Amino acid sequence: MRARGIRWGMSLDMVGEDTRKTGGTFLIEKMPDPSAIWTRGEDHHTEWGGSVLKEDRMTPHYFNDYVLQRCLDQAKGTGWVVKTNPFEGGSDHTPFLNAKKPGLLLWHFTDVFYHTDGDRKEMVSVGEMKNSGIAALVSGLTMASADGATARAIVTELERAALARIETERKLSADTLARGGSAAFESHILEVWGAWYREALRTADDIEVGGSSDVTRAAIAASVKRVDDATLKAIANLKSPTNR
């Protein structure tokens, strides 16, 4: 009953820390995506730690990349350091996910004062709080008022993120193959990433206030096809003799 009408959940936990005093960095803990299964490249778990998830725990959604991009927008010209970590759970975003609602955690880690009596006002940074607050507010207000043009811009943005991730994973897999890895296993990783983004793009059907227009639905379908094509091409390139 409490979940009725809830569209998204965003937990802001310790987002105003002065990282010069506390350590760590601003983080977005992503909804379960394949980086929580295969954590490699630029993806790293925090010292909080996370267990390896199974593929049936994945929650494809545009919310991951959407909020990340709003934070990166805010970081331009401010020097704000924005990073992500794979899903670890254990905080206030988890109940949203359990209720089948998209949910993210905005936080800082590692912080030696985290949930201790050393967490005092002198450890707060006005600039960090401002950056976190603006990014979160822009994210929420945009989603609550998105028209067709905004929805399609988010779809385009998500497609760009998908294609970049597929290329990154292809390079990581090619490197693994060069060191004796399994082509079948590496191809599977690419397949799972492609499928995750394909379904994430389809969830964008709920962005446009009042329901997606035909134009928006067509844009989503076209993006899905381009991501599928890129995934198949990446797998084919991975299996080519030059990448063995």
C-alpha cells in the first residue's frame, strides 16, 4: 500500500561530507547491473563490501545513468568528484528496490567518521552539500515534469551510455582473451550488458508525463535496435581471429 504511486526513490545519506577531512568521495550506488556480477575495469566496490549478484537479481532501468549524468552536469566547472559503485545494499534505497521501484543511494565512502560520534557539523562541506542537493533536485524536478522532448533527450543520453559501456566491456573482454580467457564466457558478459541496457531503454516509456507519445516510443525502439546491433557487433569482433 505504501508503495502505491511511488515512481522513484533516491536516498541521500551523508552527502554533505567535507572529503578533505573525512576521506572518501561522493558516490552513486547503482541499481543492480552487471557490474555487481563482473566487477572490473573502472568499477570498484567500496570497503563497505558487496556480494556477487546473480543474473536474476538485475534491475535494468534508466535511473542509473540518468542520475549519474545530472551529477556529472553539476560537476562541470565545480571540481566536484563524482563516482559510482556497484550495488551493495544495506541502506535506505533497498526498500524501494524490494518494492520493485527504481532506487539509488547517493553517499560518501570511505569515511572514518561514518555513523560515529565523530560525524559533527565541522565535518560538513557547504560546497559538497550544494552540489549534491542541486543534482538531486534537478533530477527529481526534471522527472516530475518531463515532456516528450525531455524524454527523448534522456533516451538519447541512455543510448550513448549503453554504447560506451558495450565498447568498454568489449575492450576488457578482448584483453581477457589475450591472456587466455574463454571466448564463450566473455561473449556472455557482453550479452548480459546488452540485454540490461535494452531493457533499461524500454523502461524509459514511463518518463513522459501523461504517457509516451508515438514519437517517444519510436525513439525508444530505434535506440533498442542500435544497442542490440552494437552488442552483436562487439561479440562478433570478440570472436574474430584478431581478438583471440
